[in-house]
Amino acid sequence: MPSSNLPLEGIRVLELTTAWAGPFTGRLLADLGAEEIKIESRRRLDIRGPAIAPPPGVGTYPDGDPGPDPWNRSGRFHERNRNKLSLALELDHPLGRDAFLRLVAHSDVVVENFAPRVLPQFGLGYEQLRAVQPRLVMVSLSGFGQTGPERDYVAYGPTVEQVSGLASLLGYRDGSPTSSGLFLPDVLGGTLAAGLVMAALRGREETGEGVYIDLAEIEVVRWLMGHLTIAAQAGRPSASTRLGNRHPEFAPHGTFRCLGDDRWVAIAVRSDAEWAVLAGAMGQPDLAKRFATTAARRAAVDGVEAAVAAWTAGMDQQAVVERLNAAGIPASPVATLDQVANSPQVQARHVFSPHPVPGTYPRPLSGGLWIRDGHRPGVRFAAPALGEHNEHVLREVAGFTDAEIEELMAAGVVGTDRKS
């Protein structure tokens, strides 16, 4: 693979992941230059797509066309798995298990986000891996952690949102709890896991020893809500009341419809002085006197918001944003995803990196999440086809001979075709 001159170049990561959290950890490490080897089963694909092509227009495929091998063309898979290699290896076969252990002996990190029972039942728990590589850093990212009565519960981002208490905060005051729609715990957990891996690698430089990291997504989310948990424990349940777009202290604070189809603007008034400026911009200075204090505006918040909404309803979205920002009032468009992708700010910062390999997923994908010395890490190479790097990984990394690779292929332990 091409040299990257990135911080984690020379670090080899074996990735046993599925869905979002684990692959996102791997993506961050790969964006930082790690050699990321995704270990996949041909029987249970990650989020590559179905074994049988869905109808046109279903899924995230280029031009809506899944092609004859939809598992290699999914946009979701490409976004989370660029800059990685693929080894399609069946770990439940004795030959597959032995092959994985040989890879571990030549690796620095293992990232996995299966249910806690999965790897131990293959004889591939941390102690077995550490026996062949004492310097191994391993992170297990699961919904509920590796211990406790709920350890074996299978969890996805939306599940964790509910059980962590996050969903109880989302939604309108008189409505039901609402999901964020973003699988937020997966992204948060995946990001933290990548940071913990790098910290562990730094610690290994001092101790010479590896470490095992047990990270529970539910605890990541609860950690972020720590101040609200403390408030609830202190007898202030109102601190966790669903508010919709409103703020517990400021008013008005919300989103307001503008001219056009589904065009909205977010406005936050933080002080009485800002309210006076907003009332003036609306051409209703009398409102500044009528609701001169935050307490008065909060007491009559429905009427205050209705007055703001009546004003924005006749205004162009961008005109509202520019006028209020010029006056020092926080205001921003509620952007649609197509607006975000084409915004001047996104274009100027080169957020999207063109995919280098036409034919697989020839669409722009987001680059790295940071700019380092003026350069944003991009897509060095495409997300891999299923088992695309089988021979390279087995031969060049684990030292397998041609005869050994042929034995694995003959036994169905490795391959490149979708297996039912």
C-alpha cells in the first residue's frame, strides 16, 4: 500500500467489526495512516449489502444501481471502510482460527465490536491473543461492556440511545421520547475507542506491554450526560425534561420556518439586549419593552415564538441569517444534506475527497475529520471488495506459503465470493 506519512504509519490493526461503531474506529485509525485489515466472514457480511441485488433505487448504490455484486458497491460500506484491506476469513473453522492467530503475532492492535460471547467461543479472547503477541493493544467496543448481567445483550446505536436515557431528553415536552436519527452512540463510542487505542500505543512505548480496553457505548453516552444525571440524583428531574428546540434558560430559542420549500432558520437569543435587537430587526420594537426580560419571555414563550415565526415566514432563509449575524445574534440556516455538501464553507475546506477508483463507488466521500499542517487526510485507496487482499495479507503479513493459502481456499476458509 502507498506510503502515507501519517502519524500511525507502521501500525497494523486487525479489525473484527460490524455495523457502525467498530468500522468507524477503524476508519479513524486508517485515516491516521494505520494499516487496517478488515477481517470479514463471507457468510455474515458487515453492512456491505444483501447477497441478492435489491430493486433499483433501494440502498446507497451509485446511480441507484446495485450491480451484480451489491456487497461491493454500497455507499455506506465505502464511507466507513475506505483505506482498509479485506481478508475474508472464517474464524469458526480451525484453519481460520489458526490463520488469525498468525496474523495477530505480526500486528499491533485488534479492534472488535461483537457481543462479548463471540470471540471467546472461537477461542480468540484477549488472553489467547496476548499469548502470541504480548504487546497487543485490543479494544472491545460493545453496547453494555464485557461484564455485568446485560453484557450479552446485542445493541445498536438506537438501542443504546433508549437504554442510556438519551432518548428521554429528545422530543417535545408533551411528546414521546425520540431517537436522534444519527446512531449517535456508535459515532461517539467509535471515536473514543480510536483515541483510547492511540493512548494505549503511547503507553506501550513506555511499558513494552499491551493492554485490553473494555468500552461500553452506554457508558460513553451516560458520561456525556453526566451533569444531567447529577441533577436528577439531586432531586431536579426538570433538568431532564424534553424541550424540543427550546433552551432551559434562553428565549426565544428554536427553529423557525422561512420562505421556500422546507426552509428553516435556527435563532438563539441569549440576553435582553439581543432580544431588543431582534425585535427591532422584526420591525416590532414594542416587543422589546413588552417582554424585556428573559423571565417575561419564558413565561410567554409560545407567544414570543409565534411573533418570531410570523416574521421569518415572510423572509428568505439566507437574508434572516445574514441580517441577524450582522447584528450579533446567533442565527444559522437549518441546512439540508444537499445544501451542506454544496456549501461554500465545505468546498473551501475540501471536506469531501473524490474517490480514486472509478467503477466501485465513483462518488465523493468525506475526507479525514481534521486538517493537519494545512492538509486534510483523504481517501488513499478505495474500500475493498470482499476478500480483495486475501493473498497479500496471508502471504506478506502472516508468512503463509502458496500451498497453505491453497489449503485455506480449498477448505472454504478464505475466498472472494458471497457465501450463503
